[in-house]
Amino acid sequence: MTRIMGLDVGDKTIGVALSDPLFITAQPYETIKRTKAKHDIDRIEEIIVDKDISLIVVGLPKNMNNTIGPQSMKVISFVDLIKKRIDKEIIFQDERLTTVESESVLIDLKVRRENRKTHIDKIAASFILQSYLDRRSNG
């Protein structure tokens, strides 16, 4: 049963979310602590094989005026490295405000400030993936 993977690529961590097999909902899965690009991609590849991933949705951190800035360029460069090793379709999804939404969810759940960092990236990845799934199901 195939799934879709969502990634929130940051400088220090990569949030990972997975869809359910029916592509309806996104669930936070894991936060990868970044070391070297090779090791980061090794872990992504392990998840792809283990969870039978058919498509990867990567959050693109656009500026509020819809332009692409330095952080977007870092994400695009990292995706280029992934494409050299992994033969899966990769789609970019606008991720503006997903970190703000994720922080809000964690506050609503009364997660202590010092514990939010361990969850925020995978929750942001689930928002990115859910946005894609919703857009996909609505045509």
C-alpha cells in the first residue's frame, strides 16, 4: 500500500510526514536531525523503501510576496541532491505559515515550550502534505 511523503526541509532538521494509504490524511512521522546531506538522504531513502512511498511533497518556503528567497534556494538545492539518488516524483508545495500553524497546534495541545522543537518540524511537514492532499482531492 503506497503512501505520499511530505518533507519540511530546514537547516538543522527535516520534518517528515506520511499520508495514509488512501491519500486522505497526513500524519507527522519523524524529525531527522541534519548531519551531512548524504546521511540525511540515506534516512529519507530508508523511509521511502520501508513505507512504499510513491511521491514526495517538499515544502517551499516562499516569501510572503510569493518570491523565492535564500531559504527556498537551499531547499531546491537539497531536492536536486535527492533527485540524483532517488527516482521518485517530487512536487513543491507552498509552505508559507506552516510553522506558525504548527506552533499554534502545539500551544493548543499545551506542549511545553522546551518540548515543541522536537515536534514542530514533523507537524509542519504534515501541514505541507495535508495542503497537497486537500488540493489534489479538490481537483
